[in-house]
Amino acid sequence: MSKSYRSLGGTLFDIFNYLLLSLIGIAAVLPFLYIVAGSFASDSELTRRAFFIIPQSFSVAAYKYIFSTDTVTHSIWNSLMITVGGTIVNLFFTVTMAYALAKRGLMGRNLVLNLVIFSMLFSGGMIPTYLVVRELQLLDTFWALILPGAISAFNLIIVKNFFQEIPPELEEAARIDGCAEIGLLWRIVLPLSMPVLATFTLFYAVGHWNNFFSALLYINDPEKWPLQVMLRQIVLLSQMAAGSAQSVDYNYVKEAEQSIKMAVIVVGTIPILLVYPFLQKHFAKGVLIGSVKG
Amino acid sequence: MKLTAESAPSSAHARQRATVMARLRKDKWTYVLLAPGLLYFLIFKYVPMWGVLLAFQNYQPFLGFWKSEWIGMENFRIFFDNPEFFMLLRNTLVLSLYNLLFFFPAPIILALLLNEVRRAFFKRTIQTMIYVPHFISLVIVASLTYVFLTTQNGIVNTMLEKYTGDTIDFLGSPDWFRPMIITQTIWKESGFGTIIFLAALAGVDVEQYEAAIMDGANRWRQMWHITLPSIRNTIVILLILRMGDVLDNGFEQIYLMLNPLNREVAEVFDTYVYMMGITQGAFSYSTAVGLFKAVVGVILVLGANWTAKRFGQSGIY
């Protein structure tokens, strides 16, 4: 808008708007800053000072403590395995199916597409799915966290739509050059789809890292708990897993309780913050939005 | 072969069948690629759908699905007669209503405010900040809530004690449960929720604004007559989707904030299904509860879609 149209009301509105948005922006990130600060502070400081961003008594005791026991380290390791393995499975299942469904002439394509769409509308629910996983003997294995969510119907349709946009001439040319179907997918379609696939890799990976529900449902063995479940044990239920709690001086836990909780929260958040810039780059491009309606 | 013998009387039929076979053979590798995904949907989506039949059984794990006794609508009758049913329905609906009233408008308002910002750098910075919470897990969100609100050394209660001399047990109080849940949702999702509206707003023709300014329209009038109408469709679509979720409060969030002290307002259909089914092993009964919820959800979303179409909006189905 050019300057000459600005009124006093408009200017006041602008000032108010910039202030309000700044406050909202700060409110979105402030909890993290406080948690990071608190995780490096002593508990007495946490009691004494109400709010701070820079701790006076810088201490890494909380981190030392959580990494001194196997509990947290082990659950981080579990989460990493689930995230990497799960994302690979997601991509394999999503890409192969999306590629097949992108072929307009394929017999039975509409039937399968309708099956996919109907599954977005109606689901068997928690218990029948649980029983299927149990019947397949997947309880207490990482597969239970990976297979039941192998494809997100929503993502599948977006990837399928993207594959359909690839000019058929490209595929024809490759076919004439003697490329078979799977070679076509691998050598022509996938390289062309890298930005989309990068987006879904990140979204699937974040989903696995953050997943709590599946682990709550399917994993009873504390040895196999991912970090999210461990986090809940430590912060919400305020107890370290049975085995390790005994080997630790009780007073030490008591003393550092609040800062230990904060340190665990930081550890659970950092991986997300690390991939966030990449995530933002992709969804900001509108890869997802453009496809919501189409 | 049998196939040729049978199809001999009708050659058209035979030709058709031959083309079918030829097409199947031609796309052989495509079907190989389709297979894993299709199997996934059949095993993990459609077998459970068929599994909702458990709701009409008295399912005994040691008898299995085939030998368990069929009891018709008995599970549903027990559920509707249970006084807990009304508690669950009330809690679920109240939370959904709060969500609709307090959360649903938040991303729209935020997007409108962002849309008024002319400085690209400022806008980008704010966007970067407000999208972050969307990617944080609900366990972390609940953890933050606990760490902030606990009466043992939590920052909020430390401050309250300093200034009022009193502490409030937010986490264990039925009065604070709903405000807590809605605040979490607003904090976590209103930023990310703006994306879809900002995308719709980006498509608005600048000439419309210029014409409006020529006609003497101030900022409010421009917003009211140009900006809002341009995102009306998006709002309607999101409202339709929201309708389908009226009985769906999001299991994880509620479950994480639920405890015996606030159960009377916190227990909703999803957490009840988990408690009855997984914790107590009443598979048939909890499947019936889940099925009730799912069917109402489908009816609501299709109903909302139908209504939207009648009022001249484009639906989604």
C-alpha cells in the first residue's frame, strides 16, 4: 500500500498489530527458552527466582544425572531406531503405492483409491487395530510402532498427485530406452520428486520421534520404551524406571528434580529444533498446501 | 483350457477377457509395486473395520473371533444405560465446543493480523516463531504444562505464592482442566493453522484492494469485504472437517493431562475406550464404544458437508 493512503487510524492499527504479533511470537518460543535456562540452573535458583532466561548458577548437573543412568540414553537409542526404520518403511510403502496409483490406465485403480479414501473417513478404531497387532505377534516389538502407520492416506494421495504431474513423455522415452517399470520409478520418477520426498521424509520422521500413542498401546517392556514414554514417566509420573532409581542417591533426585525434568524436556525437543529449519523450508514452499484441495 | 471352452459361445466376451489378461500382464510390475501398500490397507485398515463386529459379540480372547458368542446390541445397551455415558458425552461435547469457540477462530485472526503486515522480514520472523510449537510432541507440551504449573516448585505457583500467598493445584483441579487443554491447543496449533489461510490470502488480487481504497474503504472495510470473503471457503472446509471430529478430542493430549482428581471432566470417549479395552481387557464393550463414536463422526461430517453444499459452498466429498 502506498504512503498517501495511510490514515492515523491505519498507523495506530499498524503499531498495535506489530506489538501484538511480537508478543504472540515470543509466547510461542518463551517456554523453551525458560526450560533450557532452567535445565542449567540449580533447583534453589528455580525456587528463588521466578523467571529467568540466563541462570546465575550455571550447572550441568541435571544433564550429568540423566546421562549417568542407562534409562534415558537407552530410550533415546530406541527412538532413533524407530524413527530411522519407521521412516524408511513409510517411504517405501508410500512411494511404491503412490507410483502404481498414479497410472491412470491401471485396472482396479479406482477401487483401490476409494478404499484409501474411505479409510480416511471411517476407521475400525483403537481396539480392533490393537487386536490385529496382537494377532500378528507384534506386541512389544518395534514393528508395532512402524507397520500399523506405514502409510498415511493423506500423504499417499499428495505423492500420487505429484507423480501424476510428471510428464508421461519422460516415462515413454525411458521405456523406449528399455527401462522397466521399477527402473523407471527408481531412475526417472524418484529423482524428479526429491523435494516432495524430502518433505515427507521429514514429516514422517518427526511423527515417529513424537509418537507416544503407539508405544503406550503396544509396548509394555520398559527396555523398548521410546523417549516420549520415558519422558512421561520422568516428568508426569515423576519417577525414574524401577531398575535405575535404586542405584541413585534419593536425595540427589529430590534436590535436582525440577531441573532434571527440564533437562529431559530439552533432550526430547532438540532433535525437532534441529530439523525445524529444513521442515520450514519445505512447508513454506506450499508443497502441502497446494495439494490440500486438489 | 476351461477358459477358452467356456468363452467360446460369446467371442466378444472372450476378447474382453483376453484384453483384461493382457492388461494385467502388461502392468504386472505396477501391480507388484501396488501390492505392499494394498496389503497394508487391507491388514491394518480393513481387517480392523471388519473387527468392529466384535462390538456385537461377547469376545473371549481364548475362544477367538469365530467361536465367541454373538450378543447383538447388548454392549451398546450396557453403554447407553451406564451413567458414565452422559459424563463422557458431556465432557467430549464441552471440550469440542470450547475448541470451536476459543481455538477455531485463533488461526483465522492470527492470519488476518499477519496479512496486514507489510514488512516481509518481520512477517517471516513471526511465522518462523509461531510454527515451532506444532512440531513439538504432545508429551513435551504436557511436560511443559506440568513443569510450569506444578505446586512443587513450578514457576506459576512460585509467583502466585509470592504475590498472593496462595497456590493453585491446576493439574489436579476439575475447574482448570478445560482451560488448560484449550490453552495447550491454542499455543500448539494456532500458529501452524494460519498457513492454510495465508495460502488462500496470497491468492487475492491486489487490484481489489486498490479499487476499495479508491472507493474510500478503510482497513477494517477492506478486511471485512475483501479479505474475509476470500477465505470463506477455506473456513467452511475446515469447519466441515471439524464437525467430523466433534467426538474426537485427541487421545494423547487428554490422556496425558487426565488424572483421578480431574477425571469427572477429563474422561472422554477415547480415553474411556483405552481404559476399558486395553487396561481392563473388555474388548467387545470398548469396541462398541469406539464404533458408536466413529459412526456418529461419519454422520456428522457427511451431514455438515451436505449442509454446506445446500448453502452454496463447495463441500469436500
